[in-house]
Amino acid sequence: MTNFNPNLDAITGDANIAARLLIEYLRQYADFKRITHTDLAAAAGMKRSSVSRLLSGRFDPRLRTFLKIAGALNLHLELAERTGCDK
């Protein structure tokens, strides 16, 4: 699971696709770790239904919500400068 590394450079023009990829990563990681939506919701301080909607793609989360879920999975968001980019 640690090898999941979507190429977000290819989709910089479409933030919706990038958000869906990040949510899909959270979903796959939770499945990989065998963490239920109920346990994830409790750890994130959220309702189970909210976690389920987010991980199923029926809800577009705010950054704060995304970070709550990531934190509950013991993950963090890291930003890095793109190399080889003139922009």
C-alpha cells in the first residue's frame, strides 16, 4: 500500500480529479489497514455516515475534513516542490 503514488502533475488543471485520487487513497489505505468506517469516524471525531459518504465519493470534503480522516489513519499531507517545472 505504501507504493500508491498518483501522478498529480498530470492533472494539475483539474482539482476535482486530484481530490478524488486523494480520497481514493484514504479509502484504500483504510481497507488495507482493515479499519472500519465506524472506527475511523470515532478516531476522527466524525459521524460514521459522514465518513462513509466521503470515502464513497458522494461528498466533496473541505480540507479540514480530509485532514481529520488522514490524521485518524495516522497519515499526513506533505507538499513538495515539483522538480523540472518552469512554472
